[in-house]
Amino acid sequence: MIAHVDINSAYVSFERVFDPSLEGIPVVVLSNNDGMVVAASSEAKQLGLDLGKPWFELRPVASELGLKALSSNYELYGEMSGRVMDILSRFTDTLQVYSIDEAFLKLPDEPKVLAKVGHEIRETLRQLVGVPVCVGIAPTRTLAKLANRTAKKVPTFAGVCVWPQTSPTWREQLLARLPVSEVWGIARRLERRLNAIGIFSIAELIAADPVEMRRRFNVVVMRTALELRGVPCIPAEEDRTGKKDQLIVSRSFSQKLTTETEMRQVLAVYAQQAAARLVKHSQVAGRVTAFAGTSHYVDERHHPSVLVRIPTPTSDPVVIMRAAYELLPRLVDGARWARAGIMLSDLEPAGRREVFEEFRSPHEEAGIATLIDKIQKTTGHESIGLGWAGLRPGPAWQMTRNMLSKRATTHWGELAIANAA
């Protein structure tokens, strides 16, 4: 059996662990530069505050709605997610971390204890981490996701739905009522294509001929239909922490950049970050793509890019930085740049191929990327930098987070303080 565990309103739940005053009130978490809503509490959703809502539209009415807005605290969320996954690993010998707020667990097929294990998972995470979760248990990953959504939407289940133990009649009625878009992996475009051939509900997808689904669509849709029938055919994905095809470091700026010096600093910082992530996942890159862009809301738009092939795949931040600098001659004078980024591709495991001595990178051999990353994590991001990334003062274009909560689990100066009653 497969259990799917999902943290309810994860970003908001992580914030509430260290700020109990947020309980019971509408809370939204904003994207980079405090741009738009990327997470919302159930109270905020009841007010109709959907994801993607621009903050500048909500700001004037926030006080009237009793709305609390927070900047994205990525360090806190990542560390809290790690705690959740560590605890989940106690309940299984096969844990697949699917995203920052959800995971699949393999459980023994023992009907009498499945619901008990599901509730134990909920209670343990609530007690040891402080976050609420829902658990869906079923024979396949697709059904487990559906069971989790059911556990979240139907109060009777108290947060845990063991799909095979529900009433067959109830299941049939539910599947006939739910649109096919409720199925894991079926996005709006695919939903429209399914609707075009008369498949509107999940029940109709289950009844469809799997071979016909493969002929009309692809093998993924066929497997999804089979999984909904209880036939496991979507294997656990490989470790998603490693980047299989490409790695991207990109951000919108908090203010428009107009000079080559500023853009040179941007590319140096991003090259440094990209190299550190390569080393973390024991990978090297064979191609570097650097790009930049002006705002979509100006009349004269510019989106230059450059692709540089690296003779010997590497994780050397100096090599990646020099390749990214090839973008600089393509920048248009006078343009106001709103974003930039670096994409690494042709990734492969480090050490896969033998490299002749004269082609080896001294910076890679010395572990410069890892060294810089460790120093920054210990003493702050502005304490050291590679080349132009180390200029003082630090970058003024870094993303704005004016409503950032404390990084209570990763920074000594921001640790939460417990007061005795």
C-alpha cells in the first residue's frame, strides 16, 4: 500500500509553528519581491484570495479583511520540510520525497492497521514538528493522491482516508461527480482534450479503454487510467533532489538594473550559486545559457541570451561565470533589466569521464564552490563572493522581502524565544 502525506497549507503552517498568533486568521505568503500570493491559509481561501493574486491589489484592503501577509522565508520552509521528511522515514523503509510539502511512503498491506498508522503519522508530526497533515492510503500513487484530497475535503475522515476501506457505492458516486481535472497529472490542457472525446468525470476515465488512451494521448494517460483502477504502474521516481536535465538560477530584481557593472555582479552571484548546487548533487555541466529580460509591461522589450558550450563538463564557478559573461556584449544600452538568470544543461554525474591533467580545473579540484557556500552559510551571504559577486556594498537588487519572519531554525540571532507562562 502507498501512503501520500501532504502538509496542509505548508508555508503558512511552518510560519504558525513559531508565531501562534497567526492561528485562526487569514494568512498569505508572497512570492519573490512580495509580488503575489503563493500560499494561503484556509481562512484566506474562504475570503476568495486565490493563488496568484497580486499583493498591490490586496494591500489596500488587508486591514479591513484582517489579512496578514508574509514574505517567503525559504530557509525556514526548507529546514522545516526536512524535519517532516525525517520523521516520515520512521514509518517506512521506502520514502519518496515528492516536493517540499508532500511525500509517498510504502506501507505493509495490513488492512487492520492502515488507518491507525495514518493517524499516528498525523499525531506525531503535529506533536514533534507542529504542522497539520492529511494522509491518503491506497494501492497506487494516483489513488493515494486522490484519497489524500478526499481526507482534506471531507471532515468525516478526520484527515486520514484509507481508500479500499471506504464504501464501494460511495466511491462510485464520488468518482462520477469529480471532474477529471482532480486526478494527479491531468492539467487544464489535457482536461480539455479528454472532454473533447466525452471524458468529463474520473469515473469516465476509469471506464475508458487504456489502449485507446495510449493511442489518442500517450502512455502516461494510459498508466493514469490503470492506476485509478488500482493497478500499480507508475514507479517511484528517482531522487528528485538531483537535477536530471537542467539547473536554473534566476530571479526578478527588486529594482531595475541599467549598468553593465550591475549585470556583471548578477551573473557572478548566479554562477556562484549554480556551481554550489552542482557540487551539492555531485554533478557537472557541459553547457551554460545566460539570459536577461526587461519588463513585460514596457513598449520596447529585450530578451538577450547566449549559449556557451564548455569543452570539459565542470562545476567550477570561475568557468561558469566566464561563460555567463558572454551575455554582456548582447545587452542593449539604456535598457532597464528586470530579471536575469543562468541555466546549466548537459548535466552528468561528476567523475563519470576521465579528464586529462591539462584540462582539469584547479578551482574545481580545490572545492572553491563548496568553500564559498560554507562560509556564506556561516557568516552571511555578503561576507565573501567570487569576483564581482564579492563587491561591497552587497547587491542592492536582491529580492525584496519586507515582511520576512525570523529564520528561527537556521540563524542564531533569530532563534525563537520561549516565554514561561
